[in-house]
Amino acid sequence: MLEEIPLAGGNVSAGVVRVGDTVRRPAGPWTPAVHALLVHLHEVGFRAAPRPLGLDEKGREVLEFVPGDTVWPDRFAEVGPRARLARVGRMIREFHDAVAGFTPPPDAAWRVVIPPEDDGGGEIIAHHDLAPWNLVTDGDAWTFIDWDVAGPGSRLWDLAYAVKAFVPLSADPGWQRPDAAARVRVLADAYGLDEQQRRRLAPMLARRSRAMYDLLATGHANGTQPWARLWAEGHGEVWRRDAGYAEIHEEEWLAALLR
């Protein structure tokens, strides 16, 4: 029998193990729909997602193991150069275009923890957590992992989260960048946003961070895990400050987007 090697990293990774060339993780009502999504992505040629391999004898979902390491936080320099940041924007556009033709199973159950606020709520099946902590790189191979919270969403809501995370738009002086506005523009250009979408994206950047804060605050109040634990660890305050930072600089983001 192959050894089970616990995989650390991330904030909600309890019970995730590597077994040979596979990853096993707790399944949920959403797993069949997520696996149908991943099958579709590979069928239409999108390779920046793991292949689903069903369930194991313990009822855990099985995915192909993706070699490499996550970019956040120790390897964030990998997406520092603008050309590599642009690759992230193109990957997200390729995913959104690839998923546009996906028809979910009629009994699909999704685990969307932060529904989109805009009127594109059913526009696509979004990832909802496109961030450097879910980007695994191994040389030229780049893969987005952790599709558990995929579900109905919108292109802009999905992209706004990625912009916040990959620029990053952070209130922490250790992560702030003097070229933050330019990096917002790089992602928008690489994705291919039109002017109307850019005008909608600028104020959405703060609201997307605020939505994360609200999720953790509600989880803390209700005792819902893992959000209550993350709140206790200080993540709520981080998202609150980040939302304020993005809001204060909204005009700067908009000017860069429209330049």
C-alpha cells in the first residue's frame, strides 16, 4: 500500500494527503460537479487544472498530483516580472473562455462561499479563489489548484479577487508595491477587459476584499469553521485593512486601467 503523505499549506487543507501520483482530499456534495467541471476543462484543452480521478475506497476525492510549489508567499517573485504577471491574466481569460461552454450536471451542488455581487452571477462557473496560494508552478508548467469553491459566478468577480491577490493590493507595507497600479493594468490588459469592464473593476477591488472580511466576520459570529478559526488567527483584520487600502486608492486603479 502506498504511503499517505500529509500536504500542508493553505488555510483549509485539513485532511489533504498525497498517495503516489495522486492527491486525496475530503469530498463533499459539491465534488461531482467540480469533477465534471475539471473533466470539461481538459476536454476543451485547458491544462492549467488538475485532472479528477473519482473517489477512493475511503470516499475521498482523488485528483492527479501536480508537481511544483505554490507561489505564495515564498516564491511570489515568480510573478513579479510583468511578463509573468501577464501570463496569469491570460490563464484566467483562457479558463473563463474554456468554461463558457460548460453545462453543469442537472443535480450540481456547489460550495460558493462568496456569491458574486454583480448581475453576472450565473455568467460562468468561476473558480472563486484564483490567487498565488492556489497557483502551483514547476518550471514552465503553471496550474491552478483547489477548485472546491468553484460555482456560479462572474468573470469580473473572479478576476477582481485575482487582481487583489496577484498585484497584491495589500495594506501591509511589506507587500505594498510602488508599481501596484501598473500591475492592475497589466492583468486587465492581459485578460482583455474593455473600457466598461475596467470602470466596473476599479471599485470592485475594494468590495471583493470587503466580502472576504464579511465572510470571516459572519463565520466568527456563528462559529462556522474554518472561517471562525481564520478570524481568530487575525485574517479578518487583514482583509479589513486591505479593503480600506484598495478603496483609498480606487481613483489610482481606475486611472491606470483607463490610461
